[in-house]
Amino acid sequence: MAVDKSLKAKEKSVQPNLKEALREYFGFDSFKGEQEEIIHNLLSGNDTFVIMPTGGGKSVCYQLPALIMPGTAIIISPLIALMKNQVDAIRSLSHESVAHFLNSSLNKGEITTVKKDINAGNTKMLYIAPETLKKDETIEFLKTIDISFVAVDEAHCISEWGHDFRPEYRRIKQMVKEIKDVPMIALTATATPKVQSDIIKNLQMNDAVVYKSSFNRSNLYYEVRSKGKKGEAIKEIVSYIKTKPNKTGIIYCLSRKRVDEIAGILQANGIKALPYHAGLDAKVRGDHQDKFLMEEADVIVATIAFGMGIDKPDVRFVIHYDIPKSIEGYYQETGRGGRDGLEGECLLFYNPADIEKLEKFLKDKPVAEREIGELLIFETEAFAESSACRRKFLLHYFGEEFDDKGCNKMCDNCRHPKEKIDGQAAAVTALKLIKEIKGKYNLKHCVDILIGNKTHEVTLSKHQDLALFGVGKDQEDNYWKSVIRQLLLRAMVTKNIENYGLLSINEEGEKFLKKPTKFEMSVDRKFEKFTDTDEDDGQVEMVYDEELFAILKDLCKKVAKAKNLPPYIVFQEPSLQEMAFKYPITMDELSKIVGVSSGKAIKFGKEFLDVIKKYVEENNIERTEDVTIKSVVNKSARKIAIITNIDKRVSLDDIARGQGIKRDELLQEIENIVNSGTKLNLSRYVSELTDEEILDEVMDFFRKTNDNVIESAMKEYGEEFSKDELHLMHIHFISEMAN
Ligand SMILES: [Zn+2]
């Protein structure tokens, strides 16, 4: 696939003085890594593929040529927020019209300005989202202009084996071809060998020169700790941060709920921490991000949504409170630490039960996505449990050979090595088995055979009859898992990623079988499993169609205005996000969206369905039928008890007593029930508080108030009603209007 670099370099034509241009446009005196070669290659009209870890200076590789070459470069980028940051950064180096973006956030007037600037030859870079690129009007316009080249940023989005798969990315080549045949440069900061070949295949870049930088971040220290019982990891995190006063860090969690919880605990412990997740209002999110960049906050607690396009050089620690969903994601997130080349500590808290939680979340996904997801999770599990050098493991994952002597004790396993044992005989046994069953089985199956575990799969394939069945029963499954993981890491066994992770012996393995050499290894760490019964744990951050979400949000405001209601009464943000993820087009599908009852769907749904249907048609979106399952069907016993008691008109005090909770906690529970789309008849309770006329007045007040409703109501009616009473009236209002 790769063309010999030296050959290509010789072909290069007379080119402008790049160093001078770099100084002029960016103020740098010298290029980083292979930047200069990459730029030369692109300027020579060749396709180029750049794999460079975050912080390596990827963007200069296309920005500088864009500034030098005649015409406008088209830069395809997945996220609107990311685009805006990039465009702002370039404008600050040059002039306002040098870079523009084209996406759904622009109005007609703004689009006209963009086109005028391009036609006048003022614009060197046009950032564009794939969703916008595929529109006919965009393609027609781009056909009329002079394009220097096309850059595909975050190219791993092409592959479903990457950590950020975007189906629209797969159509880029097709659309570009329709416009003009120009050189292409694809860039990514994370790519396994499998993802790399997907990118090359999909973008039809077989002749591209590939530039791959090392993924080793030698200044980062990697450590995995046991998560312990609920609350223990948080305690550890608090004391860890206390030893690093005024230092900046990021804590990643998988659910919004956990983000809020941990940020709250850190704040209560005097740490300047702020939450960041997609459930927060965009303004709040932007504000928290700014505070982090401006060092008004030391720690950001975030879901995966945080960090794309953020370049803060002095992040000193990155903590994973939950196990990441893939090694690529983990590498990307830890990569935000120590960008300045100084200290950066990466701490992962691991609990084997988290793996099961992630798998459970995959259950609702289409089969193909589920299988890929499971394989990716098994890799993170192997990483967490590994007793080998973490750095070696990470680099091996990205197809890079690394001698662990080079780690310099910058990982927990190198710093505190586990006792080494002689694994030669075991390695031979495992290799013999893998050879015998001919690359048709995965790691778990092999371990089951070795320890003599008659699972359903083992009996189905009659593997209990193998001579090797049960030969390793003196050892635990963890021992054999470690042996096979070592064989993988030493590249004697190959895992077929495309094919369910099936193991097969390779040439190195055959060599070892013929003449076994020294095989020192240590057994992987066995982490204690802690299960907690947290009911909201299934809610993992979802990636949704931001363009559609913006459209639906606008529609929501419009509908609300016409009905003289605040927008959250029509649909709340989590519901809109899920719509922008599942694309419901029938009433039935709509009523399966979180927070939408069938009554609510009928009441407000029609216009939304029309818009989604049109959007799906216009953008050729392939809807997956089997994802339309309600993601959180979460009616705990308590919720059911509350609903029945309210139906029976039991007094609120009695319900609270019966559930053993305080009155305000009960109100919160009732509000959650109502917000999830269930209509409750609360008239009886509110009519006890006041007469109809005043109630109407309060209801009217709620109609006009969108933010901090209860606080505002307290200002207005605080003398007549208590906070709990106003809260109850507000819940009544939501239940009546929204459901
Ligand atoms: Zn190491």
C-alpha cells in the first residue's frame, strides 16, 4: 500500500520555501517530525496519508499547503464545534475571510458571505461537515470553484473499527469524485492497522504515501488501579488530586450521572472542578470549557464528549473513572495529558464488573455493531489486567513494535514488576492447541479447553474429546488467559479482528513450537469484582446527529412559542438527542424515545416526525430498525409504588413515609416519573394548596418561565408558598402540559 518515500521525494518539483512560509503564517522556526516531507508530498500532487498522534502538529500539514496553493482547500471534519475552533485559530493568524466553515449552523446570509469570499479568491480553507458536503447544492457550488486539495481530518471516522465511526464518512470519496479529481490528504491521530487499511480502501488511496509517526508518548505514565467498592475510587481520586495543588487534570466517566456526582464531591472537597457532558446546556458547557482553559477551574469531570479539539498543553493528569470502550479511545483521551512534553499521569480505575456493564449496554445494538463493540471491550479488559508493560501493549495495538526496556519505568508494571515465572511449557501447550483447532476459536474458548471447562461451545465442537482438553486444569483460567495474551503480545499468535477475534498460530509461533526458547512471563493481575446496584448505570453517553439535533431544537422552540409554553414542556433535550440518534419516523417509534409517552407523541409529535422523515430522505440516512428500543426502561419498584399510590390518592406524606424518604426526595422522584413521559394526576394535591384563581396565576407564570423555574417562582410567590409546594405545582404543570 505504501509507496517508497525516497522515490517520491525525488520527484518533487520546484517548491516554495516552506520554512519561510511556516514562519510567515504560523510564527514557527522549524517543522515538527515529518511535517515538511508531508507538505512537499501534497504540494507535488500526491495523495497523502498521515497518522500522527495528537499534539504532533497534524493540522499544519494541510493548513500550510492550503495557504500557499492557489484555490481553496476543502477540509472535511466531523464536528461543528471542532470546525469553529480551527477556523477561529486560523483567522487569528491571518484575516477574517481566509477560512470559513459550511455547516447547518449558518443562516442564508452567512452562506452567501462564505460563497462570495470563496469566489473572490479570499478563502484558502473551507471546513465542511460530511452531512453538508453530500447536499446537492453544496456539490453544485463546489463544482464551480477552484479547489487546491481535499483534506479528510479525523479519518478514522471512516472505519467502524475506529472509536468514532461516522457512516457519512464512508461516502466522502464518492462525493469528492463527483466534484473534482484533486489530491487528497487523510489524517488521523489514532489508527490500528485494521483502521488504516479501511481508510486507504475507502478513500481509494492505494498510491498514497503513508507517513506514520511513532505513537509512543514517552512522558506519559500509565497506571491501572482497582476501583474498589463504591466510593473508594472517588476517595482515592480526591486524595490524589490534593497531592497536586493547582495542577490541571481531566477525569473521564461514561455516564452523565457519574460526572455530576464526582464533580460535586470534588467541589465539596475544595477542588476547583466542573462537570462537562452533553446533557448540560451548550452555554454552560462552553463556559466550563473556557474556565478550564483559562485556569479558573483545575479539573474537568467529563464524558467522552469533552476534549475534541482542545489543546491545553499542561494537563498533568488524566483519570479514567470507568473503563474506556476501546483502546483507541483510551489512547486519545490519555493523549490529552502532558502535551508540552512534561509530566502527565494516566490513571485508570478498573472493576471487572464495568466490563459487564459495557457489554450489557451493547445488547440493544445491531448485531454487527455489538460484535465489534465486544471485541474492542475485550481489548481494554486485556490492557487493564495485563502484567506486561502498558506502553508495549498500547503500541502493539497500533501495530508498532516496542522494546519494553524503553519504557523507563513509566508504567506501573515496569515500575513494580510482578514475579516472573517460566512459561515455556505452557506457551508450547497453548500454541499446540491453537494450531490444532485451526484458527477457528477465540481466547475464551481456548482457555475453556485447557482448563477442562465443558461449556456449551466446547461440547458443540466436541472439543472435550481433544487430547489437550483439561491438561491445564491445575491452573486457574487467569493463568491460561495470561499465557495466550503473552503469545499475542509477542506476536506468535495472530488475532483475526475482522472475524470475531479468532486466534491462529503464525510463523513466529511455528518457529517457537519447533524450537522453544526462553519464555518468561508474569501472570496477569486478578482484579476483584465489585457490583453496585446503581439503577441509572446503563446510560452511556450517546453520539447523535448534531445537525438534526440543531434542527429539532429549533423546531421545539417554534412549537413551544406557538403553544405559549416553555420549550422543555414540548420535548426535553435528552429526548431530542435520542431522536437525532434513532431517527424515528412513525408515532410508534417516536413513543419509544426516552421521555416520550404515546400521549406526548400524539400531542407534539407530528411536526417532528415530518421534519425527521424529510431529513432522513434528503440525507439518505439508513435507519437501523433494531435500535428503536427504549434505552432506559427504568421503572424501579419505588417508582411503581409511587405511581400506584398517587392513583389511589394516598397523601404525599404517607407515600414518603412508606418509602422511607423525605418529602423533597419524593417530589424529585415524582418529577423524574413525569419527565420520563408518564402522566400523573396531581390535581387533588395541588387543589389542597390554594384556590383555582391563584393556581391559574402560578400556572401562567410557569408558562412564561424557562430557566431556574423554581428559584424564579420563589422570588415571585415565596411569601405565599413553600419551595416544596411550588415544586409540586410545577410538576403538576409539566404533567398536564407535557404528557
Ligand atoms: Zn512499561
